[in-house]
Amino acid sequence: EFDPEVDLKAPEITSADNTTFTVGSAGSFTVTTTGIPTPGITHTGLLPTGVTLVDNLDGTATLSGTPAVGTGGEYALVFTANNWVLPNATQTFTLTVNDATENTSADETTFTVGSAGSFTVTTTGAPTPGISHTGSLPTGVTLVDNGDGTATLYGTPADGEGGDYPLTITASNGVTPDDTQSFTLHVEEAPEITSTDQTTFTVGSTGSFTVTTTGV
């Protein structure tokens, strides 16, 4: 004898509401449900390229694939389980796709002594990368992480600081490997004659005087 209280049960989604994949690596997550009859599972919301959701027709579905390059970020989905016994079950689900960092800005810039300069370091990656550097900067110039995947190299190089400054800029977001970039800050400096403005020679004797300058 058919008993609807026993033989029918509205669907329920029993799996977690989030998972994390990584760009370039195969990932898999199983959506699980309960209900009588066996629920079918569908979704709404954009998936990253390379990832699909397949209903296994047994009350589960498999979210799987290898996220393509450039698809890092968070994807808001809604899973629905339906077995014709109301109400349908819905779940708000977040797929987080991590992406290793990459420096995307140029590997050199030029400042001038006595003039304010600025250069923006840009990166990609998910989560948002932090940016740091090693190497000496000229007096008056700093590198500041803006907290949004960019950093600003800025300031006014002090007198006498002309020259080339080799730096290593590192972008890191917890997804290995970190990305490092060899970067050169060129600091130009206008010429200046630094030797004295006079000297004395003697007729019949060899004389010598050195004119010295600074400048880059």
C-alpha cells in the first residue's frame, strides 16, 4: 500500500556550500542530496571555462574539471534538487578558483633626480596577490603595496642618487609558485661640474688639472 509519508520525501542538499579549485589543476567536488524519489540536480550561474556540473542520476552530481588560465576568482552558483515532491531544495554555492600570481607590468622604469616619479606594478592572480621587493632604493623613493594586486613605486630621488637600482619584485597569494620579476629603476641626474674653478700652471713646466663631474 502506498504511503506518501514513507514513500515520498522532499529533496535536501546535504553537501557543503563551497569548494576551491586551482587554475591548471584538475578538481572535483560531489554534490549530494537526499529525497524520495531520487532527486535530479541542476545549477544556475556561470562556471569557469574547463569546469562542468554533471548530474549522476543517483542523487549526486559532480562538479569537475581543470579551470583555464585567467579564470581565477569566485563563482556564485545556485544548486537545485528536484524530485517532484515540493518544495525543491536550493543551495547557494561558491566555487573559488585560485590562480598563481604573475607580474604583468614592465621590468624597468626611469626617474630623475629632483623630480617626482611614479610607476605602477601590476599583477594577476586569485586571491589578490601581495607585492614586496628586495634590493636598495634611492633615497626619496619607496614601493608601497596598494592591497589590490598593484603596488606603486614613487618619490623624488635625492641629489647624488643617480644610477641603476636592481630590484626583485615578488607577487605572492599563497598559490605556489610565487612570481618574481627582475626590475631595474634607472635614476637620471643632470650634470654638475664638481672641480674647482681655477688652477695654476708655470711656463716651461708640465701642469695637470682634472675637471670632475657628476651626472647620470
